[in-house]
Amino acid sequence: QVQLVESGGGLVQPGGSLRLSCAASTRLFNMYRMGWYRQAPGKQRELVAAITSVGITNYADSVKGRFTISRDNAKKMVYLEMNSLKPEDTAVYYCHCYTGDWGQGTQVTVSS
């Protein structure tokens, strides 16, 4: 089982930026595809961005050009840089390892 701990959420104004971080506990981190998902109230959890073990990325259409996923295999960290945030980005953001493990989530609220 991989333990994942997110940080970096908070309240930000529309147009602002936040950087989410996820720390993983596994020695095999560099082998795993990682992702960020989000879940807004009353909605299903959805994929935001994912990154393979070799750094290939993919994004939801709604965040392309605004969000960037990255990883640091030496530190066992995955990041989500979020720019030009919109109120519709408000959600709980979850780190996911493709072993099937999830973090506890971090709240992102975009509001003036």
C-alpha cells in the first residue's frame, strides 16, 4: 500500500495560482504513474492530470494550458501547478497512485 499525503490547498481569488504537492511513501515511486483528481460537491470524481513514470503527461480539457503536473522521483513527490484559477476549479483535490491508492484530499476554493 502506498501512502500519499497532499498539501498546498487553500482559498484563492479567481485568476490566482496555487501549487499542490503530494508526498509518496513507496520505494518504487519512480515506476508508478501518478495523477491528480478532483471532486466538487454533488459531482463525480474526475481526472485532472496524470504523469507516467517517464514524464508523459495528459490533462483534462478543462485545465489544459492552465495546470501543469510534474514529478520529482528522487523526492518521491508529485506536484500540480494551477494558474488562472476559476471558481469552477473549486473542489477537493486528490493525489492518486496507479497502484490504486489515494491521498486524503486537499480543499481548493476559488472565490472572491
